[in-house]
Amino acid sequence: MDNQLVSGAWMYLGVGIPVRDNDSVYCFSMNRDESLPLGNLIVMMDTKGEHSMKIKLLFVWLAVGLICTNPISVDARVTLPDHDSRELQVQDMLVLFLAPYIQSKLNETYSGVLKVPPIFYPYEVQWIEVKRVNGFRGFDFLTTIDVTPSIGAHNTIGKDRFTFEISPIVHVKLIDYAHLKGPDKESIPPHLQSYFK
């Protein structure tokens, strides 16, 4: 390995320019008037160009630096809207309208497993599909939503899918329900274990 490769790595990070001087590598900072001898901290090169263990540490340090400056974000939760819209307002009103039907079915489903009824947060409802049954400007709808019931403060215990028929004749009717997953007692914090039967 030669000094050019080390210099290229430092230039990529924008830290400074390393220069080989008397078998040590120095980093001349672009923002300061001083030079930092890296030979004592990270890298030492002998006169024959062979690299020591400290060279390997430089690359580990560079790799960690690159990873830390480019963090990867992973979010398992549903991304919530960050601004209001007419569509969001109508969906929120509809969730409030459907809330008693949703809560009733959740209570029934989870009563065999939980001592307390689960709750759901209207802003976490996912809209899967809204379909007009009888064409344009018809007023018979099929609405499919996913709900994530919780116990305690946002401790999700499952996922359930509801399909409602909403029309002038039947008003609101639950026509399909699927319990998709949960509850997994092991994933619930210890202080909430007493909620389970």
C-alpha cells in the first residue's frame, strides 16, 4: 500500500491531506494551521512500504466514519402524514364514524386472550381500499382498513383487517373481518404481562 491510497482516502473524507515525512503520516488540516501526526494514533509506515496493523486500523476507522456519516434509517411503523388534506380529513371523519364497530369487534376478538379490551388509535388506521359498488356517484361503498390494536401506551398486540359496507340502505355493516396477526405475549413489555389471561 502506498501513500497515494491513504491520501485518496483522506481526501474523500475531506479531513485533510496526509503527507509522508520520515516514515510517518501527517494530516495537514484544511481548517487549521497545525498538522496532526497520525503516526502515533493510527498509521505507521516503515521505510520499505510494508504496512503494519495500524494501517488496518486506519481502514476500520475510515469504514466506521463512512457508516456513521451515512446512517441508514429503518422504520417498521406506518409512516403518518405530515400535513392535512381534504382526503385525510374525510378519512379521519370516517374512522370516527366506524370506531364503535371497530372497537366492538376488537373487544370480541381479543376477549379470550386479554383481561382488558384493546384500544386502537384512529390516526394509525391504514386505508387499504375504498370502492364504489355501483359506479360513479353511487353511494354504496366497500371500505377496507387495517387496524393495529394496542394495550398500554402504544404497545401493539396485533393487526386486524375490516371490510365495511357503507350505504344508504344498510348504513354500516361489517361484511368481512380477518385477524392478521398477534397477540404475541413475549413481545409485550413485562409490566403489561398481567393484561393477558
